[in-house]
Amino acid sequence: MINIHTHLSPIISIIAGVVILLMPRLLNYIVAIYLILIGIIGLDLVRV
């Protein structure tokens, strides 16, 4: 469980960084979605 999360995190970060560089207006949406997903995973509502 932890290994999957640690491998996905850098990949998601790189993709998000590239998208933010290309389209800065998406920053708010990307951050909001990221925070919501981390919250859901943190509450164990979704098994990763």
C-alpha cells in the first residue's frame, strides 16, 4: 500500500508541474483535487 503511493506521488507531481507550467490557470483546480484525494485516502475512504 505504501509502496504504490510512494511511486505514484513523484509521477503525479511531475505531470501536475508540467500542466501548471503550460496552463497556470489550472493551478487552483489541481491543488484542490490533490487535497481532496489526499484527504479521502487519509480517511481510508478509498483503499489504495
